[in-house]
Amino acid sequence: MRFIKPIIILIIVIILGYGIYSLVRERNAIEKEMQQLADTAQKLNVENAEYQAKISQYKRPENLLKLSREQFNYRREGEKMIIVVPGNASTSSSTAR
């Protein structure tokens, strides 16, 4: 009878200890996940700000026209286009002659 109380108390302490250990481990996992989510949110906020800046820039028709002319080689009617070839490409073609 004397040994039953200490054994019961020991079992309760072990169960409580395991419960506390499980809670601490779960809390650490949740904190790690929260940090990852915060990092992702920060990256997305930076990316969003970049896109907002581009959107505000392209809202102006002049900028949109300039971009389309640069990327797609568009030109206005009657406008002549000159394509400049980099120096390295021209020297290699001139040596092949």
C-alpha cells in the first residue's frame, strides 16, 4: 500500500511531463511555420509593390507605347527603324568575308 501512492504520483508526473513536452514541441513547430509564412508574406509584399509600380507606370499611354515599341519593334507610320548590331557580332561577320 505504501508503494502505490508514489507509483501513482510518478505515473501522473510522467504523463504531465509528456504532455508539456508535446505542447512545447507543437508550439515550436507552429512558431517555425509562422516565421515561414511571415517571410513569404514579406516577399509577396515586395513583389506586389514592384507590380504596383509597373502598373502605375504603364497607366500612362506614353510609357505603354514606348514599351511596346521597344519589345515588339513597333513603329509609327512613316517612321524608319534602324537596328544597331553590337560590336562583337559585326567584327565576327566582317572576318568571315
